[in-house]
Amino acid sequence: MTESTQPRHSAAREVVSLYLAGAALFGGIAAVFYHPARIGLASIAVALVAAGMAAGTKHQRFAGLATFCAVFGWLVGMVVGVMLDRAIF
């Protein structure tokens, strides 16, 4: 039998960071259309946690992309909300 070269907790950390990054990516996109202050800031926080968990792993770039999308979605959502006089909170 062959054993994995990675410890089991490292693989679990990678999976959790992928799920968090996916949730942050979705939240960043949703923040453009719905309440950017609530959804956007929460997705930024989740993306930063995912980026911290993914540091040094092969999924580091995806977590960085999720962080960028969360911040960009928050920013665009806030600008659109102010310009169109929509609800921000």
C-alpha cells in the first residue's frame, strides 16, 4: 500500500480553503447586484481566510483570484449602488 506524501490535515485544509474561496467568489459576484456592503464585506473576509489557509499550497492562485473578485465586486457594487441610488446596506 502506498501512503500519500501529504499529511491528512494538509489535504483537509486545502479542501476547506477551496470551498471558502468558491463561496467568496460567489459573494463577490452577488455583491454587484445585491447589498454590496453586507455581502461584499463578508465575502472579502471569507476570501482573506481562504487565502491564509491556501498559502503555500497549489490552490494559492485560486484564493487570490477569489480575493480579487470579492474586492472588485464590493467596489463595483458600491459605485453602482451610489450612482443608481439603490440600497447599499
